[in-house]
Amino acid sequence: MKMNEVRSDVSFKVSKIFVEVFYQWLKFFSKDQKKLTKTFAHIFNPDVFYVAMIDEKVAGFAACARPENPSVHLVQKEFRQHLGFWKGTLAYRILKKEFEDKPYPEKYVSIQQWYKTEGSSPFYTSIFDKEITDYYSWIIQKDGFLLIGTAVPINEDANLKFNLLIVKLKKKGFDIGEFYKKTGTLIMRTRKLKEISLADGNIALIGEAAGLISPSSAEGISYALKSAVFLAESINRNYKEFKSDYVKAARKIKINIFIKNLKIPFMYNSLLRKLVMKSKIFSMDIKKSKNNY
């Protein structure tokens, strides 16, 4: 349940767990865990934090935040009150940069529904409709199923937008078949290279966890595999100094993501997209084979 729905104030209980988990780093500011617990009790946004309760005790917590409603908010006055002026100011500035000022990729809710179909559509369809999303929607034929999906900004009603997509497709004459199953996930859309986080200290990230996902198509499996190989090779070469080696190797992926961002205006702007399609740049010639396929 949400923190703000719990009858009692659980911020100190959440803060206690937070301090216990990150004490090895937080002890720089104070070795007194009770003092640290009081210091951080104010930072958790009760509107987006969820807690798991067992016998009125906090067993765990997690946050589901949006850019306009972040999970944590640091108040300098609170830090100074519990840690003193100098340490409080220092802790506030360091942690504010880490928690609040750090750029994160845009988040989207991806929904995909499977429909049983007897037809055959051996092609991939991309749908650009600003009424649905500022990203894109898709149709894929796969093993007797028609897969229809979309990615909607996390601050919008994804189910409502997906249902609107289905209504529009039916009006266009699409026979989507019998509903089979529905899947969904959260995805990120990395628009700036500074939103990519590959390694920090002894922690390394790969794939989408690091922000390695195509901002134009939301494809990420190739980046996940490549970054995993780069990290494994870096650790094998020198596990004590793997970080710099891994970051250097992953530049190839970052350059590719940068190029993908350059493509976005030509994909998502209707006028530019029409001009590119009419120019037939990088287009493929479709020819019939001897068997007329």
C-alpha cells in the first residue's frame, strides 16, 4: 500500500531500512544510525512510495515515480538540523546531486496484446499517431498470432490509449482476430547521452538498466547483449580496473544511440517523414520471385 495510506507514520521505519542498507556510504556523514534515520525520514515522497507491512512492521518498500512527481525530495534545513551546519550542508549538496539533479531517461508503459489469426501479414507495421502517444505503436505477425502494441508516457492512462488504438484500427478495417493474452512492461527512452549510467564504483549496469535502449524504436535486446559482452570482457581483462575499460568499450553503443536520436525528427515529424518516404532514401525494391511470392 502507499505510504500515505498507512494509518501510522512509517517514514522513520522506511528511513531505518534505508540507512541500514546504505550505511557503508552514509557513515561518512555520521556513524550514529539513529541520527541518520532522523535525517533521512523526510525525503520519501508518500504519494509514490509503497510499503509492504507484516504485523505493523515495514518489510520492504519501493517507489513508482514520474518526472513531475519524484520519489525523493531533500530539504537542506533537515540535514543541518540533525547533522550540524557543515556536515548537513555537505551531505545535502552531495546527495541532492545524486538523487534529484541526476538525469534519468523518460519512462513509458508498454502494452502488447496477442490475437489469434488465420491471416498472414509478413511485414512489420509502425503507427505514428499523436493522439495515442508521442512514441509509436506497432503490429507484428508471429506464429499464428497478431501482436498489437504501443508505448505510452508513464504519466498518461496507458490502458485508455491502447483501447483507443484498437478502436482506430477496427475503424480502418483491421480484422484483429480473437483475443489471446495481454502483456506489459515499463520501458525507458534515452534522449540524452548523460542519461546513460554504465558504472559507478564496483557496480556496473548493462542493457536497459544502464539506459541502453533505442530512443527511436524502443529496441534494446541487441544493446543488452553487446553491453554484457563488453562488461564480461572488461572484467576478464582486469577485474580491479574494469570500469574505465567497460565505459570505453560501450562508447560504440552510445554513439549508436546518439545517431538514433538524430533520426527521431525524421520519424516522428509527419512532414519530415513524408519527405523522407517520397525521396525513397534507403528504400527497398520489392520484386516478385519465380514462385510469385
